Amino acid sequence: MFEKIMAAMPDKSEIQQIQTRYRIQLAEAWQLEPGMRLLEIGAGQGDMTAVLAAFVGKTGKVVAVDTAAGDYGAPLTLGESQQALKHSALGPQIDFHLETDVTDGTWDFPPASFDGIVISHASWYFQDAALLERLLTTVAPWTKAFYIAEWQLAVTRQAQIPHYQAVLLQAQIEAFRDTSESNIRTLFLPADFQQLLEKLDFTEQHLTYFEETSLQDGSWEVGYLQAEGTQLIQTLTVPEKYRFTLLQQLHLLQQYEAPAVESLGTFALRAHRT
């Protein structure tokens, strides 16, 4: 399975291999099967999409959507990465749709058109909590189940503290920005998803937790704020005392060496309609 997925990925680096192995674990925790029809929201460059396509196989289908444009992302843009996947052996199982907002009223499907809707490490990109509720409410009739993965906002090892601090600081900064391309804009906990899905009758739920020390995302987030944090904070329209507090948090974050930072743990939630 791993070799098949990596053969389709445009990036063959060690970083990509680590990310792919982790996403295979998510798919296994969700108990995905051949022949399933999935809607992936927040597909990005297709790291999860490729894994989903491999798991559903030639008899399945992955409809992968993202609100971003094709020229977003680096070192490969979303468009470049998705085109490479589309022309791979996994391509026939994937339909990509960029610049697509499934809540804008232009998309609709008959009830239970999908075996599952996947939101994998995409929810913290959402502008606010109202967007998450609107999204889940809109798409819930289309599916039999939800499969969600995100970072776990809890520290279990000392080396995770910088990632935790970076996440909290970035969310505080984003609370005062109307538009953003940040990786972290709104923080959601497992309970937020569970409670919203319970209201929508997806009450059969199972959580799996992961502690993947090899994931690099924590060092990326710390490095991003070390490089960009001062400018982000200085441009905010906030009381000066609050700006000082944010800068003090950034000062603490500057003390860490980003490559030595361990990422926070993650969770995988599967929720079925009862």
C-alpha cells in the first residue's frame, strides 16, 4: 500500500514518506474499505487524497475539494500536485475541485450519496467556529459517516511545548485578522466535532489518538512564527497592552530551536449516523 501511494506522489522525499505513513494510519483507524465513495473537504496538495484513493481502490471514488486556488502552496502548488496525482495510477479514482466552497449553495447531492466525508488536518484553517457548524450541517445529509483528523491540543511530552505555544499564539493573532493564509486560524477540540455531529444524529462515534514523534509540523509552525511573528503582531489593531502580551509569548517561542521541536499528538474520529 505504502509503495503504491508513494509511486503516485510527486514528492518522494523523506518528509513526504513520513506524512504518507501517518495518513495510512488514519485511514486504517477510520476502517476505510474498497469501493467506498468519499468526499474530502480541504484536500490541499493531496497528501490524504492519495491515501484515500488507494484504500477505496478502482471500484471506489474520492471527490476532493478545496477552497484555495491552484497557484496556492509551496514548493509545489496545489494545482501542480493535484495534476501529478491525477496523472498517476491513482488518478482514475480522484475528482479534484479547486476554488470550491461546498457551503455556497452551488453543490448538492442526494441523501447518503457518500459513504463518508473526510476532513483531515483542514479544520484549523477555518476562519471561525460558525463556518465549521455551517459546513457540517450542509454536508451531513449527503453522507453515512464522517472521518475527521486533527491535532490534539494537549501536551504529553516536554518537547511538544513549543508546538503547543505556537498553536495558541497563532490562534490569538488570527482572532484579529479578517483574511489570512495561515495554517492555524481557529482551534477545534475533539469534543467540538463530537457535539456538533451528535446534533446531526451521527452518534456512533469512535476516537483514536496518535503520538507520531516523526511528524515535522510542529517545527514548521514554530519556525513560521519565529520568522514572521513580529511583523504579524505589529500590524494588528489591538490594545498596546495586548500587543505586548503577544510579543512576550513570541519572545518565549524564539528561545526554541525549531528542528528539535516535537509535534503535538493527533486524533482520528469516525462518526456514523444511527
